[in-house]
Amino acid sequence: MLTYGISNKCVLIKTAKNKSLKFTEFDFETELLDGLTTMGFESATPIQEKAIPEILNGKDVLACAQTGTGKTAAFLLPVLNLIAKNKPEGISTLILGPTRELVVQVEQQLEALSYFTNVSSYAIYGGRSGQEMEFEKRAIKKGVSVIVATPGRLKAHIDLGYVDMSKLKYLILDEADRMLDMGFIPAVMDIVNQVPRERQTLLFSATMPPKIRQLTRQLQKDPVEISIAISKPAENILQSAYHVEDGNKIELTEKVLQYSKKAERILIFASTKKKVRELATALQKRDWNVGAVHSDLEQSEREEQLSQFKSGALPVVVATDVLARGIDISGIDIVINYDVPNDAEDYVHRIGRTARAEASGMALTYINHEERRKFQRIEDLLQIEIRRSPLPQGMTPIEPPKRSSYRNKGNKHGNRKRRPSNRRRNKRN
């Protein structure tokens, strides 16, 4: 096994200051290079430099790479080149992703890169109308070159008996750790049982926990392992945090919006769908143009909100972590963590939505009393101390709830004496 980095977490590989490889150095087919030229892509990112040659050489690849490293093109480009060169029949490639948003993003990038090639593709994901299900069925039966799908939706088609993947040559799992977290691995394994054993399998993951390594042993043969990731937030993100209790968070958010009127796009992450709805509604009542994105919305509603956010018609969006990965929207000026995320990986993914393509950005995090230790763990892991900002002028901080102390209220050990139950008091009487 060839290894560029081994860890349960992705590690940052510091690349030399030499010039990045040009895409013309990969000996791509002319029609694929035409697409890259049209999109203005000239040089490969580190993950692309390492992964593309191995994939072109027919190797299975296990890559640890976070969003923002160019990982999508790292697997799309070599596979598209192999399809354009060899012109296989039927469904030759299956790309599985954990969310509708990621599937749509991969499909959009695939369409752009393959514009001048003979490669056909179709995105398959849930939350769509029965008519869309019929369109998906037609694409599957026709045998498009590439299918990009969520596991659950594809399995629904497989169960209906018309999916033929006997000619599949390339199986790609994107954000495998996310699929593991969301409980999709059983569905993934059911799908894998439908594809040929002789295939090339590419697995991309933002983290590398033991269960992912177990999965790769089931799916891959002697994989080349590559670890290149942004283990710390980009340096051009100005990070700051507020100590603020829940009762002040809406007021603080409005203050931030008032001070940030020049910002074109602001993305706010909340931990639950309920909080997303409550915050969006509260800001809308205060005449802010705010959208909300969470998994309870119909797919068409979510796509409409994201389209407006991307175009700039909707300047503020409140979302759950469904948007933390897999959404590539440039020009997000500020990311607000309405709640402290559960771990550092989630934190990096969230604030990584800003400062893309070498732009600058700002990330603000609200920390209530109960979240201080959680935020400290994030700082410890990232080995940085994030600046604490005072609350804006005019805000009266809400004190955190006092916790009752048992010391000096009971016996000499500091344990509070239990009050006798009614039954015991009655017996004494």
C-alpha cells in the first residue's frame, strides 16, 4: 500500500512551493481538456496531483480529503477520461453520496467537465415527484454512462428489478464517513452486491475512523491511501466568538446583521431544525430577508432557497448541518455558528463555507455556558485560541442559570442530606 498520510483524522500535507502540475501534464483526452480550458482550470490541487495518476493507472484509492480541497474533480477527471477514451457500454460508473445536495453538486460539476465528451449522466435522489422517479427509471434503463445517487433512492430502483449494473467498472463513494454517520452503509452494501467484483473502487472521506477502514477492507483491493486535508481552518478566515446565553442569541444575530449590511451572503448554522425555524421566523418578523434550509422542506423548496442564496437574491440563510458539507457557493462573507458544533471536524466544515477560492471571510461562534467546554475542545484540537469578542453595546447579557451547590449544605463530606419521604415522616409521627 502506498501511503501519503495515515491517521484517523485527515492530516494536512504541506506541499512544496514548486509550481502545481498543469492539467495538460496528465495526458487527458482532448475533449476533457477542452472542458477544463472552458472552465478556466489550469493547475491541479494537491489531492488532484496525488489521486489522478493512481486512478488513471487503475488503482483503488482511499483518499482522506475535506470539502474545499478539490476532491470532486480528483475522482471525476480521471474517470471521465477513462470513459471518454475507452467508451464502455451501459452504466460504467456509480457515484454514491450521502445527501441530495452533494449529489446535485457532483452532477453539476460532472456536466461541466464532460461538456465536450460523449459521457452521459443522471442524478438520482429522493424528495422528488413521481414523475422524476419515472425519469430516473428511463435513464437507468437506457444505461447512462454515470449515475450519481443517494443510496436510499438507488436501492428503491434496484428493488423494483430493472437496474442492470453488470457492466460497471468504477464505483465511487464520496463522503463515506458521512454515509456511515447517517446509517447508509447497509444500503451501500446492498448496492455493492449488485455490481461486479472486478471493478475499480474509489473511496473519499473527510475523516478516517476505524469503521471506514473496515469498510475499505470489504470494498477495495490493495488501495493506494492518500491523506490531504484542511485540518485547520484557512488562515484568511477571521474567527471570533461570543459568550452569550440562548436568550440573547437572536438579539445578537440581529446586531451582527445590522453591522454587516455590506455583506452579500451570510450563512447561519443551527444545531436543530426547530432552532432553524425559530431563528428564521424571528428575523423575518424583524423585516430581515432570511431563508431557512433543513431536511423537513420539500426538495424543490430547498433548491429554490439555495438558488436565491447563490444568486444573491436571498442574503441570509439559516440552515442545519445539511449544508455544512457538499455545497459549493462562492461569495459567502460570514458564517455564524448559532450553536457550538459537536466536534472540530463539523466546525471546520461549517466555517469552510466562507473564504473560498482565496477570498477572505469571517466566522462567528456563539457559546453559551454549557458549551464552553465543548468549544475549548475544538480549540485544543485545532491548537489555536479563538478571539472572544464583547457583546455589542446596548445588549444586556443574560446570566447563565446557576447550578445549585451541595457543598456546606449537608454533612461534612459536602453531600446534601435527603429530605425524608412522606412515608418515613408519617412513621416518625
